[in-house]
Amino acid sequence: MRKNVLIAAAAAAAALTGTIAFAADPITEFLLHSDRATVRVPPAPAAAQKSPSATSTSEPQVNPGDNSLQLEEPFRGGNVTAEGVAARFREVKGLMLRVCGQPDNQPYFRKTPCIASSLTDEQAADESTVTPDEAKAAKRVFSQIDAINEKTRKIMVASGQDAHEDAVRLSEAKIDPKVKENQEALVSGRISWGKYNRQRMALTRRAR
């Protein structure tokens, strides 16, 4: 029994490491920053599903007309197993790829990559400031990310695993304020897209 517990804990730790590596990239370090209600981005309609070989690229495919966003049942407490945390991490990755592909979010993603490490030199040097359409899309993205993260955070803390709790607390104290500051500076027009993108990359490296 003890061996099984240790194996499960090791698997959860590996999932956490892998998910944070992914989560530190898309959009704005989505996994651990949030203070809003949870949401669910439903799977794409069956007709729009691609074969695995067609979806192996790093950038998600846009499904025209699919902007579905639903309230998700909030986490209601209780014990969470290591497997439960790992399952949530896998779910979050899929949810975030769906956010990256939604048509209403494209004014934002035309100026910044879904995966921060895919930042181009042109995006890093972009001196333009946000337009009203881009600001609207950015706020939508940020809200979606925050909502998904809130449930994830609660699940991590409920697992009772010190590593998960420490990651959440560290993010709340050190990473979240910088993420929020960068977002607010962008949508208010105080900084350019290039500066926002460079700060995204810096926060990505700091979160790892």
C-alpha cells in the first residue's frame, strides 16, 4: 500500500511539473493566478474535431463560431487524491487550448502567442498599444483564465500536498501581482504590446 501511495505521489509531482511548464507559457501563466468564479469551456462540437495528426502543431486550430463558455460546477471541498489533481491538470491544459482557439479571443492572440515561448521577434518589438477590440478580447481571455485557475487552485490546496499548497501560496504572493499588473497596463494602454509580451516571457521564466 505504501508503495502505491508513493508511486501516486510521484506521478502527481510529475504532472505538476509538466503542467506548470505548460501553464507558465500559454497566455499569462494561467495555472496558479485567479480570484474569480470557475468556468468550463466545453469540448468542440464533434464535427469540428481534428485527427491527432492534424492537431499536433503548437498553435491550436480555430473553430469558427465556437465561443461557448459555461459556468462550471464549483469545487465543493472534500478530499482530493493525487490522481484527482493530476486529472485536473490534464483538464486545464485542454481548457486553455480551447480558450486559445476561440474566435472572439483572436484579436488578443494575433498580438501575443498562445504559448509564451513561441513569442516572435516582431511581437517582442511591437510598439503599438491596444485597440478597443484587442482590449475587449484580452479582458475576455483574462477572465476565462482566472475562472479556470480558481477551481484548479482549490483542488490543489484540498489535496493536502505540501508541494501543491506551497506552489499556490508562492504564486499568490510573488507571481499573481506581477501578472495582474502586466494585464492592467496592457488593457489601459499604458504599455505597448511589445512590453507586455516581454514581461509575459519574464514572468514565464520566473514561474518555472
